[in-house]
Amino acid sequence: MNFRSIPALLMLLLLAGGGVFLFPTSVDAQEAGLKEQQTILQEKFEVEIEALAKWCADDPSLTEERRALENWIAEPPADVIRIPKLPQPGEVKNPPENATDAELEFHAKWWELREAYALELMELSQTALSQNALTLSIELAFEAARQDPGLEAARQALGEVSYQNEWISPFARSQYAARKTWDEKFGWVSSFEKRQLEAHKRPWRSGWMDESIVRKLRSDIEKGYKVQTAHFEVISNESLENAVQLAARLETYRKIWSLLFVSFHSSQRELELQFAGRHSPYRPFLHRVVYFSSREEYIQYLQGSGFGDVSQSTGFYMSDKRRSFFFAGEGSDRATQIHEASHQLFSETDPKIRSKGERRNFWTAKPHHFWILEGIACYLESYEEGEDFFTFGGFEHDRVRAARYHVVTQPGFYLPFEEMTSLNMQSFQTHPDVVKLYSQATGQTHFLMHYENGKYRPALMAYLKAIYEGREHRHLLVELTGTSYERLDQEYHEYLRQSLMR
């Protein structure tokens, strides 16, 4: 296929396929009716797309359009969560230049179907919100925005605001109001600041000095650069540019994380206001990150501050300090940054959870269920940003492969679910096979996220929320999944065996 000859809209269709609903979840008693309506809408839309594809088949000049339609409704791999990047309306809704009459007719028919489907999805999303099915409500709103990127109700539901014919975050709007724009190298800056930075000047106290001088002055981490995004503040004695890159990566990750873990950042009332477009003035809680210029400085600073032996770590999060610590250069690890940022987001986004995590003994005093705190963070290490998609999961993730090896390929290590859930922080972290435990925790989390199209995913979300809020009890997992430990073990083993056949 000659991709250069394909119009921009058609290229988007070819690349952005992979499932109509991007966050498949299981049907529980409360949401059964909503999920049934979701399925009916999806199947109706697929029939309409298939009819349009047949219409395209009658015209040889629309071969690529027909293939694009088929790709648009294709199911994603069952072991992967795939979230497309939402375009701005002007990037996709205008017909391609120099389009033929047939292409223009296709364009009109295609958008008529998508816009109608998006409206139906938003109506169901509102119903889901009214029934406190928050994750499903956001799932439906996101799919509505994917189908029709210009649908106001959908973009508002996702927390965006309209600005100069684009949909952006409230924080971005506040920056534009302050006459600042986003620069990939320097972050949010005014035109004056950008000119200074491009001239190799850097801010110091109330003025500007030569970059080489400021680098020395900021070598003390306490005097490092401070880079702020909507939800993060990074302080760093590394270069300003690298600090901006880290802050931007974490901010993007937080946006995608928030789509999956809705209950950790929004209540029903907060989402009702968001859906109505009633955004409160921007007053976020900032997640603090300390970013050292080297591993040596990272180790020296933390061990000198009483953090214990961190010589084998590549980053970590301290809930009682509300800080994540990373370093640049040799030995730095992006997977660890995602792992620790995940701990930070789970611990700090909800104010009620945040206040509990500040107590030094909150986590060490928990008698069981520690495994899932590491399991979910390890699972989220699989996060990747591609050109058109964000993804989580996959059976080829290193930790999942290791878990499968010890259960299927070379059986010899496995702690049953009942025993795994009994471990507290100390018994987990001091286990003689702790490395294997981390792999198993990742594999079991992957299972709870993906088994039978996400059958246990709502239970997993409730399990996590209860543990972070301090509401757990010994047999919480079997209560929420509605099955036995033995059945979970059997299904998990079969899940890993089946993964070898994919």
C-alpha cells in the first residue's frame, strides 16, 4: 500500500482502528442493563459500517475507503488496552483536498454515521453517570469523542474546554490566558522567556544569566529548576530541557491513567459538573517529583537524608513525603518512572487516600493484600506511547513472560491467590523469591485486567480502591470477584497456557 497517496482522514481511519470500545469491562448486576445497551449500539453501528463498506465495494476507486472502514471496527487484541489519541475536529472532519465526487459522498456518509453514533453514546454515557457507573460513563464519552472529535458534550465530559476551535485542558487555557504557550524544549513560556531561553539564558532568582553559570548555581537540588504542568511539579538539577521532557511524559501518562482509574480522581458529583462544562478555577494538587542529574547524586542525597539503602533502585516513591525520586543519565529507567508515578497517582490523587498515605505506618500496618499494590504498578510499566495510540498490557511484557515461564514453561514456582493475598508489605518484600513474586503479581494483575474481555476488571478496580482507602478485609478479593480462590487459580493457569497459543 502506498501510504503517501492516502488522504489524511483515510490514514487516520487506517491507523486508529482496533476496537470500538477501548476499555472493555465486565458486566456486573448493577451495570448489566447499561452494558446490554452499549452492545446493542455497537452492533447497530457495525451493521451500518458494513453497509457503507458494501457501498464502497461497488466503486473500485473506493477500495482504500472500504478497507479503512473494516479497520475502524476491528477488535483489538484481548491482552492489550489500546487508547487512540484524540484529534482536533479540524484535523479530520474536513474532506480531503482534490477529492473526487465519490470520495466526497463517502466522506459525507461516513461522518453522518459517526456523528449519529456519537450522540447515542453520549446519551448512554449520561445515563451511566446518573447510575454512578463512572468508569463506563467515561468509556462511553471517550468513544463518542473518538467517533466525533467535535462533539461538545463528549469533550466536556472528558474535562476539556474549547479554545480557538480546539479542545484543550483547563490548565492549558489558563496558560494561554497568561500569554504563555507550550514549547517542547522549555515548557510553558511567554514570548519573552522563550527568546531568553533560545539565547542560552536561564532564569536565576529575579533575572537571567548565562546557561553555563546557572547550571553550576543549580547543581544543588534544592536550588534546581522547577517545571510545572497541570498535575506535576518537577524540581531538577539536570538541564531545564530534560526536566521539561520528564514533566511532559508524566503529565501525558496521568491523562491516560485517569481514563482507566476514574474512581481515584472523580466522584459522581464532580463528573456531573464536568459533563455540564462547569469547571472550577484551576487549583490542582501537584504531584512532586525530584529529578537528579545522575544516579550518584540520587543515591548520595537520599541515603544522606535517611532514606536507607537505595543503591539498587532506579527510582522510588515515598507516600509520607509525597515525593517521587528519579535520576537522569546512565541507569535511568522509564519503566521505573511509570511504576513509581503510578504509586504516586494512586496515593495522592484522591484527597481522602492522600491523607491516609501521609501516615508513616499506613502501608506497613496493613495485614494483607500488599501484592496488588505492586502488581498494578508493574502491570502499568507496560504503558507505551505510539504515534497514534497509547497501550497497556500484552503477553510479551517481560514480567508477564516471567510469570508464565514459572507456571507453564518451566513449572516450579507459584503462590496460590489465597496465599498471595495474605502477604503484607514485610512478608512480600522479604520473601526469598521476591523477584519471582513481582513477576507473579504482574501476571495475576494482567489476568484480572484482561481475562474473558475484562470479566474481573471492575472487581479489580473496587479491590484497589478499598485497599487504598483502608476498607479491605482478609477475603475481599473473592468477595468482589464472586468466585473462589481455587477457581481464580485454575483460570489464571489456563489464561497463561492459552497465551502461548496466540
